[in-house]
Amino acid sequence: MKFITAIIKPFKLDEVREALATLGVSGITVTDVKGFGRQKGHTELYRGAEYVVDFLPKVKVEVAVMAVLLDQAIEAIQKAAQTGKIGDGKIFVWDLEQVVRIRTGEAGEAAV
């Protein structure tokens, strides 16, 4: 099993969710986050005053998938989240050693 964390632009969330659903991914976790990469933030003008926005709003999508679906899930996230502009985000993948469904006690792939 694999655990995927994708940091994406907020307005791309619905497209990513739909792309994963077409693969049969049954659940995702979404968190509003802030951060920066190569963008390093930007400056904005508000009521005549200029200020620096260091951390940009992003969405963190977390999903557990079977190893056989990993490449398809990565491709689906990448295609759905891509705008072609700086700040599109990143995808991180970890090995997932164990999953347990709290309600039923199911473990492993059955819990995903």
C-alpha cells in the first residue's frame, strides 16, 4: 500500500477529487494549508500599502491506495491539478505499512 500527499492549488481540488474517484479511490483527506516553494510568495497592494504574502494558500490532499494503483493515481492527480504555471504543487509518496479501520477492526488493504 502507498500513501500519497499532494499539495495543490485550492481551485483544482474538485478536479483532483473527480479524477481519483474515476480510479475507484473511495476516500481522501483534505486540509487547507499555506506554504511556498519556488514562488517564494508575492507582494500585494491593499488600501495603498504594499505588503508581502510569504505563504500562499494551498490544499493538501492525502490518499491511501493499493500499490497497483499508484502510477494511475499519480498521473490522475498530476493531470487534474496542472495549470502549467508556477505553484501547481507537488506529489509525495510513502510506503504505508499498516491501515486499520477503527469501526470494524479490518486491517490492511481491506481497510483502505
